[in-house]
Amino acid sequence: MRISGTHFPVRTLGPGRRFVVWLQGCALACPGCMSRHTWDPLGGSGHPVPSLLALWRAALAAGADGLTVSGGEPLDQPAGLGALLAGAAAIRDEALAAGSRAADLLLYTGYEDEEIDRNPSRTAAVRLADALVTGRFRIAEPTALVWRGSANQRLRPRTELGRARYAAHLERTDEGPRLQTHLAEGESDVRLYGVPLRGELAALERRLARAGIRLDRRSWRP
């Protein structure tokens, strides 16, 4: 699979402490997307599914509450995505049988529910997801709904675990900061994890400027 990156723990893309995989490549290219660096299907780096599953297993051992797959557009790599979710579910179930707490699988996609349901490869790919966030990002429709970037996007639980984990969040709003920042040791890139409120990125830029920090590149600008 081509991926943009991984990180653990992330607290802003689903409930609890999560292992997140961002897939590379997005044909949808929604205007205003904060992750334009994930659009190029030739960008990022190639990783075999077993190597990603090894990271997931380690995250579970460290107390991960779930796996979130985002992008880019995960359903532009349906075969790899299906293999990733199948392997993640199997490892999750093994850990659960050994006494670990349940960990859910959340998938972000810009495709609409009907675009998934009428496409066999997409339907197969999402089969084992406990919950989906679906729909294009629409910059003109801001929302305070948690884990969603625009008001049209739907949070859709699909399994018993998904309903138990996400039922309380379907209409929950969050007015506070929704971005988690990370600066990796030895790197100059500041990474932002989450779904910002409208104006939150611009406010971040202003705060950095006041602190004398200049951004050379921004993933949310052309």
C-alpha cells in the first residue's frame, strides 16, 4: 500500500488513544482540504500490509483504543484497505480473547454511502470497519460535530461494537481545539492530527507568526 504516514497515539480522530494510518492518493481533491500532501498517488511511501499490522499489534499492546484509517482517500486502494482491515480485525480479536479491551476500526472516506454500496470493491473493502465517516469535505458547510470536517459528513456505526462505541457521538459537538500537534525528533516538520474547526488553521498560523515561527510550506494551501 502507499501511505502518507502513521502515528500513535492520536486522540483527535476517534474515541480514545488511536493508531492512525493515512493512505496516500486521493482522486476526490476536495477544495479546502487540509491534507493536500496526501493527494498525489505517487507520493508517500510503499509499505506491505504485514508491516502496518505489526505496528497495529504494538499499538494494541500499548493500550490503543482503536485503529483509524484516513487519507488521502483509503477507498482509492480498496484491495489493500480490505486486507489491512481484515488483518487488523483478526489481531484485535486475538487480543480481545487474551483479555485486552475491545478496540474498534474507524474508516474515513470522502465517498458517499451510495457510492460505496453500489461498488463491489469498495463494499468489500469496508466490510470489517466498525464505523465509517463518509462524504466529501465541503468547505462552505462548517460543523462542530466531532471528528467531521463539514456538516454533510456522516458518522455511521456498522457493527455492534461500532454502535456501542459511537452512539453517544453521533450528534456531539466540540467547540474547543481539535488538532493535535507533533514534532518528530530530528525533523523540522510540524504535523497536525485531527479535523480542525473553521478558522482553526488560520488562527494557528497567526499564533506561530506572533511567536516568530515562519511556515515554509502548508499542507492546506496550494
